[in-house]
Amino acid sequence: MSAIVAGLVVLAAGTYALKVAGPMLAAGRTLPPWARRLAELMTAALLAALVATQTLASGTTLIVDARLVGVAAAGLAVWRRAPFIVVVVIGAATTGVLRAAGWN
Amino acid sequence: MRSLYRTLWRSSRDPAFTKAFPVGVAVAAYGLSYGVLAVAAGLSPLVATISSIIVLAGGSQFAFVGVLAAGGSPLAGAISGLLLNLRYLAFGFAIAPHLPHARRRRRAIDGYLVVDESVALGLAGPNDAVAHRFRVAGWTVVTMWIGATALGAYGGQLIGDPERFGLDAAFPAGFLALLSPWLVHRPGRVAAVLGAVLAIGLTPVAPPGIPIIAAGFGAIVAMRLTPANLPEVDDAPGGGEPTAGNPQRHGDDS
């Protein structure tokens, strides 16, 4: 648990530094366009990486299991503009139902 | 007691609050699932609750526990979360000009309140009340996010084995919803595809957590590959990303 707490403290301190930099430093200053752009695209790249690995990875191996179907169903819900919580519930419930039916 | 009542009555008629409240409800739903999943990933309920107080950035907290759940180290989880939070640097700079004449301590608190929802709701509307809308939305998110995390963390233990209910698929489903606003423009799509391909390609050969961090290079490559035609982010946090008031937007990422 102490390693987890240390990791959280790093995350908290770094996140606060990122958040407070603007309000503390910027009296009329703005970030250069390339920095804003990188921050944007970084978010897209990391979110996509998280989707991909948490759908297909099990430790360091790649497998196709019930999660893939669940995430595909969630993707359909996203496409239909379902609210966030509905997307999450559809993803989890689809996967849970498939597991209950005996498919891993 | 009487002044508490008066405060509640006044805020129930404040348009900034009536706008922020539904967003707060979505944040609460998200916080509830974070609490459950954080405990499933190995955090104690107390640590899970404290994490929401000290980090207050939902997407990165999900990333952190997601990396842990996949067997990655806490440090790899923290770095993934921080890369995800780089956008708050841009958000902080977007809201800063609207917080004038504030004292240092006030600005330090304003910095804590910088989340997707507060910046989006703050900047949506007339210019003279940006700071007020930002702070009202910020405190709404703080209350809902922390309270819901505690509820999920302490109540989630009643559920039992989370995999049985497909809760491990709740992570990628949630991230997919958060990702969707970035898929409307080409640079966002290129970055997303590159990030996903890099992470999957590295999974068999790199320690858990590292593929997520390496996916950040996808953003750098996408920047070189696509023209700089992202919508301006001066007025819209997230550069063209639909704001919280827009039905296109999914949930939150406090």
C-alpha cells in the first residue's frame, strides 16, 4: 500500500502543478500553440492506448475475450450518444453476461 | 443553521449552480464507479477516497488504478496519469485571464478547481461571470467526486468479485466514452490510432504500464503528420472538444 500511496502523491503533486501554473503565472500570458496542441493530442493518444490495452491485454499477453464484445457494445452506445454512465454499464453488463454464459 | 438554509436557497436560484448541478450528477456516477474499481485494483477504501481529494482529476485516477489492475507499478500509473493531465496546463492558462485581481491564496485554490467541467462551464456564457461560474462548477465537482468515491469505495466491497459483473470491461468502456470527443477531428483520430497501436505492439515486450506511457509518442508523431488545424482552445477548453453543456460530451473527467 505504501508504494501505491507514493505513486498517488506523485500523481497529485504533478497534477496540481499542471493545474495551478495558469492561474499563478498567467497574467495575460498564453501557452504557445504547439504546446496546447501537444496537450490535446496527448490526451487522445493516451485514452486510446488505455482502451486498447484494457480491452486486449492480460498482463503481458494479448487475448480476445468477453471484454472485447463488451467494449464493442460500449462503442455502439458512444456512437449513439448515450450518457457516460450508460456506456460504462453497457460495457460491463455485456461482458458480465457473456461470462455468466460460460465464455471468457 | 439558518444561514446554511439561506445559502442553499440562494444557490438553488443561482444559474451557475443550476447549470453545474446536472454535470455534478454525472460526475457522481463516474466517482461511484471509480471508488468501486479503485478498491478492486488494490487501494484501501480510505486511500481511494483520499486519492480523489488530493488528485481531483478523474481520468488520471482511472488510468492510475487501471495500470495497477493490469499489474503495473504505481510509478508507471502515476506517469500515465500525469501525461493524461497535461491538458490541464492548457485549461489553467485558458481560465487564468478571467480570474483577475485575485490574491495568491485565492489563485492557489482556483488552481485546485481546474477540471474539465469547471473550465468548460466557466467559459460558456457571458464574460463578466466566468470566475463565478468556474468556482461554482468547481466546488460542485469537488463535492460530488469525493463523496461518490467514498460511497463506491466503502460500498463496493459488498459486490464481491468485480470480474463476475464485467467490471474490468467498465474501465475501457469509460475511457472510450472520454475519448470520443477527440475523434471528431483528424489530428485527434491519428493520435488515437497511433497511441493504441503503439500500446498494443509494446504490450508483449514491455513491463505493464510502460506501453501506456510510450503511447504518448503517438501524440508527437500525430503532431508532425497532421496540419495544425485544431480549433482554437482560447475560448473552448479542449480545443473543439464538446463542452459539458453539449449533449455530445460524455460524462466527465474531473
